[in-house]
Amino acid sequence: MENEELERQILEIVQKKHNETGGNNGNGFADFDHILNMSLEVRNAFLKRMADEKKIAIRIGPNARMIMLPK
């Protein structure tokens, strides 16, 4: 699958969680494993690149890192 398609699917999941929680909760990194099918290192680098491009935001929650829409 192409990167643009993967990004679109990730953004759909993040947007759905944002709408359900009013932007108060984020998705865990594992919420995207079924889409990405990558090793942890490659998955984390892919999500970090999306965060660097301001498509998503990675925040530190009380128990884990969360992926949210940027504010």
C-alpha cells in the first residue's frame, strides 16, 4: 500500500477518536498495526514523520504515548 493511502487511513482513525472524545483522548500506537503491518521501528518512524509534517501530534499520556490531531 502506498504511503498516501496509509496516511489517509491513519488520519481517518485519529479523526474518528477525536470526534468521539471531543479531542480529549488519543489513539495508541498499536491502534494502527493492523493497517501498517510494519516492524515497530519502521512503524514508529512512519508515525514520527507524520508528526514532523504536522499531520498528527504525538503526546505523552499518563500511561503511554498517544496520537492525536494537532491543535
